[in-house]
Amino acid sequence: MITALHTLIYADDPVAARAFFRDVLQFPFMDEGGGWLIFKTGPSELGVHPSSWEHEGQPGSASQLFDVSLICDDLEKTMAELSARGAEFAGDVVDEEYGMTVQVEVPGAGQIMLYQAKYDPPALE
């Protein structure tokens, strides 16, 4: 029986990325030794999307095979809290069909989406 989902983020600067998840997002963690932090990320959900599509007459595609996003219940409030702890955001909030989204800079690892879902996330049921 599968009991959990383990997610990996590859970073050019893993120390900075780990500090972001520890200090800015304040995820609980354990230290496996040598600074290898394993974070508790709480409930999770998994969606499978097509790698190519058409939307409003325009074709689209994704080159990545995996993606990680963070879900919150109040995007504006969460952004304010994370900003106060040093988070930086890339671009403006975007109103998507599935939720309000924004990209958060993860030091040494690029960007990760933060969003307030317009659906009832099954991870929270």
C-alpha cells in the first residue's frame, strides 16, 4: 500500500533552497544528517495533464514531465506572510480557470507556483 508521496526539487544551490523551505515557507523538517533536510509537506494531490493541448484556438505544450505547486486558501494573505519572511514573487497574480496563481522564486532552484484553487482540493478533504 502506498502511504505517501515524496517530491524532489533539484537545485543549483540546495543549501539556499533548503533554507527557503525551512525559513520562508516554514515547512516542518527532519535532518537526515549533513544538512540533508526532509520536509513534511502535508496533504498532497496528483493531477495528470496532457503534454500538448489547444485552448481558445491556440496550441500549447509543456516540455517538463513533472511539476510541483503549492496550494493555499488565501493567496493575498499568504503572499503577504511569505513576503514578510523574504519570499520574492515573479510576475503578477494570474487568474486561471483552476485558480489564482503566482510564481514564487526558490533560491537556487527556479520558480514554483503558489495558487488559491477555485475547486475543492481533494488533498484537503
